[in-house]
Amino acid sequence: MASEITYEELATLIKVRAGVQVTVDALADPGCMFLDLGVDSLGVLGVLSDLENRYGVSIDSTELLGRPVAEFLQTVNSTVKAGA
């Protein structure tokens, strides 16, 4: 199992869990916010739930909601790597 979530994987999760099609380029934009992409907080929580189940970690959503996508992915990847 991969220890780092990619932008490609995140795009797939957003499509499945939030029903929003996004591009990898849009996600990789440093200032991009989920709301800019049409993904609301429930969509983000759905993505987090999938990631928690897949990697067996607990991710504090209060730290991630309202943050840019790049920060979200960095925090999630750090948590997954730490196995927290």
C-alpha cells in the first residue's frame, strides 16, 4: 500500500465521494481551496473518511477544513506516514 496520497488519487476520491470532477492541475495549484473546486465540507469529510479507513489512521478534520488543498494533502500524507 502506498504511503503517500497523490493528487491523482485525491482527484479520484473527490469524484467518488463528493461527485465533483477535478483536474490534477487544479488540485496542485498552491492556493486552490476545496470550495473553489465546488467541494463542500461534507465532500471533504467523505474523502477523509475514505482515507482513514484505507490507511488505518485518524485524521483531525478540524485542522484541515478551510485549508488549501496542498496543505490538506501534506497534512494527510504526514499523518499516514506517521501511522497516527
